[in-house]
Amino acid sequence: MRSLTAIGGLISRKLKHPKVWLLKVALWALSTWYGTLILCGTASLSSSFPYFQTFPNLSLQKRLQILESWSRSYFFLLRLLFKVLKILTLLVFFTQLDEKTSDNISWKAIGYTGPDSNTTTDHDQKQQLEEHLEDSEQHFGPLYSGIVNLNNPESISNLRIFGFPSQSRPRPATTTSLNNPFLTIKCDVVVVGSGSGGGVVAGALAMAGYKVLVLEQGNYNARKNLTLLEGPTMDNMYLSNGLMATDDMQVLLLAGSTVGGGSTINWSASIRTPEHVMKEWCDRCELELFGSQMYREALDVVCERMEVQSEFTEEGFNNSILRKGCQQLGHSVHNIPRNAPADHYCGWCCFGCKDGKKKGTSETWLKDLVDSGNGVILPSCEAIKVLHHRKKGRARSTAKGVAFHFQNKSGKKEMCIVESKVTVVACGALRTPTLLKKSGVKNPNIGKYLHLHPVVMAWGQFPDMDKKSYEGGIMTTMSSLEDKSGYGVVIQTPSLHPGMFSILMPWISGKDMKDRMQMFSKTAHVFALARDKGCGRVMSESSIGYEFEQEDEEKLQRGVEKILRIMAAAGAEKIGTHNREGRSINVRTSSNDELERFIKEESRRPINGLSSPVCSAHQMGSCRMGVRAEKSVVDQTGESWDVEGLPINSSSFEKEEINL
């Protein structure tokens, strides 16, 4: 019953998707006999009274039969209904917690410990962390003194102490009027977004002496408040509670929404822009910046501040499988540069860094911002409009600041204004376009050319391994499929805890899913990531379109073939893909011909059309940089073509981070 209530809450309050109304209609229809007949066909009929039954009154066997038929249905909407129900049900079940124990009833059976005392920090740092827990920086994190809580009058008064002129009106009146804001703040620069784009800009400008105010839609999660639990973290630190997807549900999207943005929950990989990509941008796109020494020096500065290095003292489960399989096959394999030290053996970085050793923006540039005394961060504040004004006779308007909302203690939204000399929009490829559109910026390219670096996975079971699948550095090893065009595929490893693992694995039946989950801690996953030629478009905060090109699908299929061979070469007992057919093969008992036939058949299966789950953690390109306004959103300096004093600095540029 708790699970049903939680699923209902997800659908009614948290799930933001243009087709959510279809899900509600389908669920209502299944509560009626005629709706059940339409959606389930003759399987809903009974030979005894009542002859027409609702879905809840059908036998378990019939319900399983119907779900399985939906997953393979010719009708796209039935396949879509199955996928949504599978995701919501399994995600809730494997992430829900007992209120007293913060545990899940299934974890022991699947070999998952959760973030217990032995795994929440690096082995050699655990004792040191406990000894210094009372120290404010270790306890709260390095940003604590620069965080402004707008529900705290004392915190608001600190704005003036930090040198930010501000004027507020008495509570408890609430307004949404730009002419009567609750609070008006003045500064040199306001930065919307605190992630890898906004955080760097904010820290650099504050260190240069400018008064910088950072607006972040997500919460501030101090080190002491990090639970490292999958469900609560997705709710609290991921965009749209971790439930974002393209309109057709083909691609699941993961993006950060917390102070530090995606750098707080990313997997530590910190890879420079490849030379062939910089050359392409410089030569084909005429962007001289990327052919300059200045850009290379900037990469050096960024990597130095993030303490990027490629060594590790111990390799985790998934990466050791990838390395071993590549070595057995003679494939190239190399270490991944990470913004974490060599001894950072942590499989929980996707839920934040409890010890602060992963050097995201919260531990680097935002720390510089706070330490400089010139900057503050306002979390849980949603920018709703960039304020800009066009003077008579001027071709372009000029940015004047930002209007934003925050939620007061009574749950109502308060309107605030930031007046600034420069406004920087850096809220990522999925949110930057919608903010610009709501601000009245008319450039038709806004939201277009979205690239996702689509990812597909394959798996292998290693029951003899001493390590567990979720332990150790998430990314330390990678390989690649060479491509002369520069649009190849890289092979890497993901972070999959029980909830994400369950929604990606194919569902054939309840028993089959239980069997798969019982092997959770002994199942390695490796993924293929493509630099995509296909692209999509951000229409609104909840509506994202994306089209696969056939060439991208073929590249991913070749990647799946390579992964299956890597798994087999590494000694897997059983291997398989995430295709809805759910086929697998026992490598140890099969002949070479049987194994070869299986690998060829599985790798050639279609990926599009909800046949296999596709994921994306790299969203970019939706506010394209260019040399002509008719084909781009910003110029070579990063400034909007349409609004003066409005740099757009975030992953909304089309940037490459993976060496293909």
C-alpha cells in the first residue's frame, strides 16, 4: 500500500511530462470494465459472472500476461504505458525506505548494503573525518558562510554585510508583481545557475573584485545533510526529481539541480575537449576561440583547480571488468582523468561527496566566491525572467538583472528582483532555453540543436567476484571505437544503484525480475556513448523532443557488440542487453558458435521505438555558439546576439567532454 501511495504521489505531484495526462487517463480506464476491455482485449474477459472485469480484479497471471503483451505491442502508446508503469513501480519499490531504519526490505536479498558506515567515506579518511566533524567546514561544507536563506531575516540582513545593497518590504504579504517585489538586491553580476558553467564564472569574477550573486533553483546540501540514499537524493538533487525524459520516453535524462549543479552528482570524469573537436569547431564552425592558445591555457587552469589526475589505488567492480575484457581482446584501454584523488574509492559520488574530495564547483570556484567576501549564493530560488530594456534608437536591449521566485515558510511564492550590470544565464541546456523564451528573447535558434550523447548498456553476471557492483570509483577506465568522422563511440561504466538498475533491466515477468535483482551486486554494467549527429529541441521545461539518426543507432549497436564481447572475455557467467526481449546466454556452457550468434543477434536489435532504454547525462547545444545570428544564439564571446550584457555560459553550448 505504501508503494501505491508513493506512485500516486509521483504521478500527481512530481511527474512533469507532456504525456502524463495520457497515463492518468489510462489508469482511470483500467479501473472500469470497458476501459480494461479496450486496453487489455479479450484477456480481461471471464467465463463466469462478471464477464467483463476491471484490471485490478484480474488474476495475477492475466495481469502479467497483459503487461508482457503491452511491452511488445504494435501500438506505441501501449508500449509507452508499459514503460512508464515499469519505471515508476520499480523505482519506488527499490528506493523507498523504512522510516525507522532508513532501509529497504529488498536490499538484503539483492546484496545491497546502502551507504553504511563502511562505505560513505574513503577507507583511509573515515577516522580523520570523524575527528574533525565538529569543524564547521567539515560539518557544513566550505560554502556555509556564503549561503543566504531568504526565509531567515538574519540571513537577508547579511546581504548588506557582504556589500549587496538590498531593500525588503515587511512580511507576510505575498506578491508576484515585478512592480512590488518582496526583496530587491543590487550587485555587479548575477549568475543564474551554480554548476560547471555558472560556478566557474561566479568564482572568477568574485576573485577579481566584483560583487557576484548566484541564483540556484536547487537546494543547498551541506555535507552533513547528504544521505547518499538513492531515492531521497534523486528527489532533492536531480532536475525534476530524476524523472525527466524526452517526449516519446525513449531517452531518460539525468541532470543536477542543487548548489554545484551537475558537478555535485557527476561521476568524476574530467576529460579535456579533444583536439579533433577543437579543430572542427575552429575550422568548420569558424569559431577561432577553440583554435587559440588561450583556450588551451583555460583548460589547464580548470584542470589544475579541479585537481584532475588519472591514477587510482584500487579499481572498482565494473571498471575492472571493462579493463580485463579489453586486455583479453587486445583493445585499447586507458585511465580516465578524474577530479578526485587516486585513493577516492567511492561508488556514491552520484549522490554527492560526503568528504569533499571530489572537486566540483562547490569545493572549488564557489568556495573561491565565498572566501573572496564578494559573493553569496541564494539556493531554492527559481529565475523566472531576465530583465532587459531597449533604449530608443538601439538595435538591442540591455540586460538589467533577473526576477526570481522563492517559496516562503507558508508555501507561497515570493517575487524578488536582482538589479545587476551583467546577467549571466548558466542553468544548463534543459533550462536555459526556457528561461530565455520566458524573458521575451526572440531568437528562433533558442532550444534547437539539442545533443544528448545517448547511452545504451549491456550487462554481465560475475558470481565469483569478491567486489560488489556499486562499490569503487564510478569511472576509472575507458575504451573507444575509432571513427574517422570524429563521431565515434566511447565505452565506459555507469553508476547503478538498485532503483536505476531495476528500471533499465528488461522485465519479462515478476519472477524473472526477482531473479535479475538477486544478482544485482554481482552484475557488471558497461555502456556505449555516442557523439550524436541527430539532435532535438527543448520546447518547454517538461517538453523535450529528440530524433535518432540511423547512423547514431548503428554506432550504438556496434558499441553493444563490443561490450558483449568484453563481458564474455572478462569471464562473465551470463551476458545480455537491456532489449525488451530480455534474452541472455550462459557463456560458460555455450559453444563458440552459439555465443557468436547471440552477440550478433542482440547487437543488431533496434534501439529506437522503446526497444531498449537509452540514457543521457550530457545535455548540450540548445543555445548554440556561432559567428552568425541567424544560425546561433550567442557570439564567440558567449554573449547573446539579442540582449547586450547577457552572456550565456553553461552546458547550453555544444561542447564535447569525451574523447571519441
